[in-house]
Amino acid sequence: MTAFCAAHVDADEPRESPNHRGQSAHDQALDQTGSSSVALRDAAVKRLPMQRLTRTAQKRILDIAQSPTIYRQLPTQAIDCDQDMFLFLTRNPEVLVGMWDLMGITNVQCKRTGPYQLDASDGSGTTCRIDLVYGDPTTHIYIANGSYDGKLVARPIRGSGVFVVTSNYAHGPDGSTQVTGKIDCFLQLDSLGADLIARTFSGLIGRSADKNFVETARFMTQVSQASQRNPNAMLDVADRIPQVNDHTRREFAGVIEEAAIRARERVAVLLKRR
């Protein structure tokens, strides 16, 4: 479950460019380790926008978030990323997975089954259904339900998760956008044996999720910057990525073009100031 949703979907560690190209000095200065403290967990539950959710969504979220097997707040990341691109990728994680698939660096498979729903599998026994139950520019809430039936267990382990993505935006003097974001993860396993194992290895699970989130954030920066600097190449990528339906593909192409237009407009403004 964490493998799919800690960073909206794990891609077996997406490759990064040498010297973390596309990553600002501020990115590198941030702590790369998350936390599982009870105080952070309680604060995360209190921040949930319960008044904006249906009663059904409230119950689904609180049944997991108020008594999780594992809680983890992934390390806060600050990335240089076009805001619309960030929102699009956050709401359409299959686009990231499709790019990693195109690069040959993941076995994860995603299929959009509804406007706010995805089915995913990792090819090693883990499958899950992921629902986006709430989204606004600063908060997105995903609920995942799934199971693991791989070589490591005698019988399937079922579980659920709530993943709360919180993001804020700051604009630099040149008009560029820096996105600061974090994810609060609440995982709940259904069997006592799996619960005990998960608690025993919670540190290892947490560190793996931390790393996935950091790498995915860096990759989002690279996608955004490539879209602004070389939109034709990115449009070619959009046309070729697997695991994406035609509607999402067209939306991605539009986001790429708009990001490139905004980048050109920023450059034009800067040139006029000189």
C-alpha cells in the first residue's frame, strides 16, 4: 500500500540527473527524513477538512486515521514546479507511472477506472484501488484499499490507507513557483499478525516511503522544467506514454503547453526590466 501511495505511486526509484539537476539549494537543505510522532499524527487528523467532506468520506477516513497500524509524515519537500503542472500530476499519478514505464524503470501498472479512481498493481502480489475523495489547491486526500498475496505470506494480507497531501505555493521575483509539500500517511492492516509485523518493521517501511517521496518530488521538478524549456519534446512524451487514457493524455499536453507559455512570458518580462 505504501509502495503505491506514499508518493501517489512508487516507481522503483525514478532516476535523477547528476547533482540532482532541477533541484534548488533549498530543496537540498530540507530534512530528508520523515516522522511517526503521535503529536504529528494528532495534528494531521485535526487539519482534515471534515466540514467539506460527505459523511461517507468522513467515516472512511476516520476509521483509518484515528487508529492506524502505522502513521508516517513524509519529509517536507520544496520543489521548483509550475503550479498547474503540480496539481495535474498530483491528481493524475498514472501520468508519472506512465513516464517511468516509458523509461523502463518500473513494473507498476495503473488503470484509471473513474474520474477520481485508479486500480494499481506492482507485479509482485500487491494490488489496490485508490480513490481521490477530496481535492483543492492545498489539500488532496486519497483513500486506498488493497491486498498483498506474494511469496512472503502464506495468505493474503488486506489493508487500507489514507494519504493527505498538503501543499503551499510561493512565487519568486521572476514569477516562478516553488511548491512546498508533505504527505501524512495512515496505514491500517486487517489481521493481527500483519499488524504486529508492520509495527516491528515500521521504521524500515517509513524510510522507504521517505525515499520514494523525495525521489518523486525531484522527478516532478524535472517534468515541469522540461515542459517549460522543451515543450515539443515533452509533447512527444505525452503522446507516447502508456497507462494513460486519451482524455488524460490531452489534458497533460495542454498543461505542458500552458507551462511553456507562462515560462516564455516570465522571460519576456525579465528582459523588459533590464
